[in-house]
Amino acid sequence: MGRRVVLKLSGEAFADPSLSYGIDPVTVRRVAQEIALVHGEGHEIAVVVGAGNIFRGLSSAAEGMARANADYMGMLATVMNALALREALESAGCPARVQTAIRIEQVAEPYIRLRAIRHLEKGRVVVFAGGTGNPFFTTDTTAALRAAEIGAEAVLKATKVEGVYDADPVRQPDAHLFTELSYREVMQRGLRVMDATAITMCMENDLPIRVFNISVPGNIARAVRGEPVGTLVH
């Protein structure tokens, strides 16, 4: 019996690494093939997608805009990423469904908890889009919420660095990489793992968080299998 996990992909996971925006078909195909590989081993995988790759390109348009309206624009952008990922998963031979927290019946199912669980039990990857459906909540919080709702064993957060550091590893090359942390340590140290709402929700629901580098081939599969990669917050 495989594990049931929620994989959190930021918008950057869909972009050309050299540009950090837009949707790059080659990058999306690679991510989808890794998910399909480990899905074929019997694991139940739900994916929560962000939209920084699209929405950051709209940042000038959103400047001076009400936060709630800007957040709704971001939610719509996640739907575009979700559709791209579903297409790539299906092309890789992996059945997939998109469920969105905002109603767009022509392109995706509405989010229904029991239906999502049924898809997973029937061997489909479920891609959650539209965030929580509410402004002021991040897609990290969405990942924690959906993981609690569907009874996942872990939240897997894919990033562009090896895991959680005590400082920004890009600016400080000697930054220390943690292999394990407690939820309270993350909050007390102010470490940028996920936002405080997401960390608190994972802590209250005893959901471990695995933070790992998505750009290393095979890391998605390792994280889904529960192998020691990146940083474990528990």
C-alpha cells in the first residue's frame, strides 16, 4: 500500500528555470513524468499548485489594487497551471483530475472532498487549483488544509533550494541546512518554510512537512516514497 501525500508546487516549478515566469512545457513535462513514475508505484498523490510564475508578471497591473481582487487574480492563474499539469500527467500515462475551489465548470470540477478522495482511491492524481477559494490565504495554507481534509500522511513542499536553511543560501553560501526541525522551532526562528497559518495547521493535524529541491531529478519520487531528502519538519 502506497502513501497518500499532498505535493505543493510553487508557480516557479512550471517556469523555464532561466526565466522564472511563464509555463515551460519541457519543465512541466519533467515534473509530470516524475509524478507519474512514483504514482505508478501505488502512491496516492494530490498536488496543490501556486501561480507565482504567472501572477508575478501581472504585478505591475495589480499595483494599487485591492488585496482581495489581486488574490482572486492569483487564484485564476493557479487554474492555468493546474490545467497544464493535468495535460502533462495524462500524456505521461497518468490519469488526473483538476478540482478548483472557485467554480469554473467548463474546465475543472468544483472541489468536493469526498470526490477528491474517491479519485485518489481509483488511482487518479488530483490537482487542486484556486487556492482555498478565499483571498488572504496562501497556496501553502491550501496544501496544509487539503492534506488535513483528505487524510494525507505528509505535505511535500517543492522549492528551488535543498531544504530549510538558517539564512538565505543564495545570499549567504555558508548558511546551515537543517535535516530536521520541529514546528515550534520553525515558528520561533522565523524560518521561511511555509506561512504561519500553514505551519500551525500542520502542527495541529500532526502532518509532517518535507521541504526539498525540485530541480534535482528524482527528488519528487524520493519525497513521495518517504525517503530522507531535504528537511523534515515534524
